[in-house]
Amino acid sequence: MAVMSVEIISKEMIKPSSPTPHHLRNFKLSFLDQIAPPFYIPVIFFYRSKQDHQNVDQFERSCLLKKSLAETLTRLYPLAGTLVDQDFYVDCNDEGVEYIQARVPCKLAEVLEKPNVGNDLVPLLPFTPCHGFTELGKKVLLAVQYNSFDCGGVAIGVVVSHKIADGTSMGTFVNAWAGTSRGSTGVINPSFDAATHFPPVETSGFVLAKPMEKIVTRRFVFDKSSIDALRKEGSAAFGPNERGPSRVEAVSAFMWKRFMAVTQSNPEKKPKLYGGLHTVNLREKMVPQLPAHTIGNLYQTAAATLPVEIEKDYPSLVRQLRNAIMAVNTDTVKKLQDANGYLEHLKNAVTQLSKGETELFNFTSWCRFPVYEVDFGWGKPTWVCSPGRPYKNVVVLMSTSDGDGIEAWVNMKEEDMPMFEHDPELIQFAP
């Protein structure tokens, strides 16, 4: 698939259909929002046309989307506000979200044929998600692009600022919007009290890693048979009364193993320690649990580490990742609530990483997110993807449309990707 041309038809700001009450104008960021990476989370939903394209009025459909978006923003009002101070709060001033209508002069099938290069899909997003606010000159926290194809198919690209939302929050927004659009009676009522559990603090002296240049994205697809084979091999590390590896654990450990093997074969890299990191949803780790639709960055990173000289057999890597993920618990939450103490821990970690002796591989799983349930009124999506992260060695795992396979979207430095994507063992399981 070549880089597509996209013709922008119109741009406008969509404001909440009802003004935000004055007492809700000041939305505090939580401590976890403060330390979240300063870029936008992207997702694209693709919908095939279910009727002759001549009968699809794209303008009318777009108008209905804008109306339902305005109604949805009354419930998710911080997304229509302005980030006044990146460390403290959002002014819920109803400035609105950016809405772009675009035309793609090709058929949707041409895009879906072999969409393995994530960078080629970026034109379907409102703007490049891989930069912070100041670099883009953007003030919006949320933006949408409605792309219509010649065949009547549609792609809806959404970006939301990671400073106010994580992947779970993104899922809450799009499902709330889709439900409103199709007239669903089940209303999603989000919660906005993350800052009461993780109050903001002064973060001067803590500098997040800047997004890197020349990051490329590739998709690797593991079908059910490949995942079953990995789970079977990985189960050797578990006893008869233990739950065997999940799909996500099996694929993550395998990709971590291949990443370490490829890194070791590169003479220019001489790390002393490897790290396999996995994001864990904190909402269900809290006591009592937070509502699933709580908005904000409510995740923590589980870390499994391995000295370079230690042999890396696959089952033990699966076990290590499982142990690290299970170690994120109520005690972890308490440590995060000691924000100043955790901030010192982060500063020390950043200092260690700057020495170049540790190679990290980061995983985030969207496999449990109901992205294939996002129905705006014209059916469920044919395909959903999240292409492009501005940091090296970041992997986004998403279920395939049938729910049995996993798509791994790998983000790497341009010079590192060729060796990784041509790794024979990786190709064997994700051809």
C-alpha cells in the first residue's frame, strides 16, 4: 500500500451541545496524568459500505456524527477544554474538538489489502499524533477526521491527548460517541475523579523523554494457530493447577525474546540489561475498584528484567512477564499515591536509562478493549488499528477482527526495523 493522498474538504470545531456548568470549569489533572507522555493516542476505525455507494450521503452521515459528537461532549466535557498548564489542570471552556471531513480518492479495499506499514495510514488521522502540543501548535485535546472513500466506505481517525486519557479512556469516549450516534439507550456515564486518588504535585526537575525522530511502524499478525503453539510451549513454566499463558502473555514474551536475540546480534548495541515492560490497568487494582469508565491515565507499567548474560528460554520469559504483571497490586497503588517518592524513583530510572546500558521493550495491550463494537449506526468496523507511537521499541497489541488472533504494531528506530522484521523466527509465527 502506497502513501495515500487525502483531500481535506472542511475543518471546524465541535462544541458540547450544552454548556459546561461553571462549577465544572476547572478539571484537575491527576499525578499520573502529569507524568504521562506528551503525545496523542491514535486509532482508526474502518467501515465497509453495506450498500451501493451512490445511496450513501456522506455529507448527511457526517452531519449526524457531528451532532452526536456534540451531545457526547456534554458528558465528556474535559475533552472539549484547553490544557492551561500541562502540570495542573484543564480549563473546561467548551472550546471544542477539531473535526475534519476528508475524501480519499481510492477504494477502501486498496487500503485494507496489505496495511502493514503504519506510517502510510497517518494521513487518515487529523494530524500526526507523534508530537506534543507546542510542536504542533495544537490546543485541542481531541480531534476527529471523517474520511470517505470512492466506494462508500469510511475511515474515522481519532487522536486524543495522552495528558488526559489512556487507552481505556479512549475506548470509553469512542463507545459513548458511537452509542449516542446510533441512538443506543445504554448511556455511558464517565467518572472524572482520578485526581482525588492521585492528587497532582509539583513536578519540576522531572523531564519526560522527548519523542524520537525517524520511528517507523510495522504490523505483525499472529493467527490462532501460532498463538496456540506459543501458549503450548510457554505452559512448560506453569504447574498443573496454574492458569497457562494468556494470548497476550504468550505473544509478548515471544516478541521480547526475538527483540533480545536481534539486539544481541547487532554489534553496535552493547546493553547490560534487558527489560520487558507491560502496561496494567489500575482501575481494577484499586480498593474499592474504580468504575471502568473512569477517565484519565490510570495504568502502571509492570517490569521484568534480565541481565544480558542470562540464557533466555521462552517459557521462563512467559513466567517472568506473568510475575511482573501480577506484582502490580494494591501495594503498587499505595506507592503511586506517594507521588513525591515515586517521582524520585522515576528520576533515578531516567538517569539509569540515559547511560545506554538498558534496552527496553514496551508492550501495551488493547486486546480487551471493545474496539470492534464501535457501531455509529452503519454496522461494526471491518478493521481497527492504532498506528504510530513516537518512541522506540513500543508494541501495541490489538485483537484481530475475528477475536482469535493478535495484531502487533511495532514501533522502532528506522535503522533497527529491517533486522527485526526479517528475523526468521518472527516470520515463522507472524508471516
